[in-house]
Amino acid sequence: GALERLREAWGARYPSLVASWWENSGALLRFHDYPQVLWPYLRSTNLMERFIREVRRGTKVRDHKFPKGEAVYKLLYLESERQEGRWAEWRLKGVAEVQEVLEGMLLERYAPRTQTLTHKS
């Protein structure tokens, strides 16, 4: 497939990079397991960038002066709580159409697995 062509074309010139892509292709391309309408959201780092920007804004207001180390953790916690409230209100385009598929994927991955125990008599 495409990774094989990448390896053939660039493997000699960038061996360690191509080897890393080859070894980690499952993680790098995991978004392909999800419905295509969600791919732009899964490949984007916008939410993380927004969170980091808000944390930086919070530290600038305090001029990087925190009385204790725990104060930094408190700032991170409070900002994550604030952002989580915002994220809960967002409605991503296309999610409603694939909600059943997503719920099935979540159940498959996170449902408690039942185990049958056998006792030797």
C-alpha cells in the first residue's frame, strides 16, 4: 500500500524516520478505524492548542508568580474544568449521523469482559 511505496521511495534517504513510521503505523493511522466524517476532528490539534493558550494566558495574568508548586496544578485543574464545560456544549458536525457507530466502538473497546472461571474438582 501507501506505506510500502513510502518505504521504497524514501527508506534509503531517511531510514530511521521511515522505520519509525512503519513500526508505528497502527497508531499514526488509527483515525482510519473511525467514520470518515470524523477524521478532521481526530487529526486536529486545535483543542489542545486552545487549552495550552488558555493556560499561558492564566500564567501571564499571575506574572508567573505562584506561591507554591500546588498552585500550578490548581491552575491546570481549574482551566481543564473550564474548558471541559465549553467542550460539552460543542456540537461537532457529522457526529449525530455516526453516533451509533461510535457507541458500538466504545462498547466493544471498554465494555467489561466476562470471564468464565473453571474449578477443578
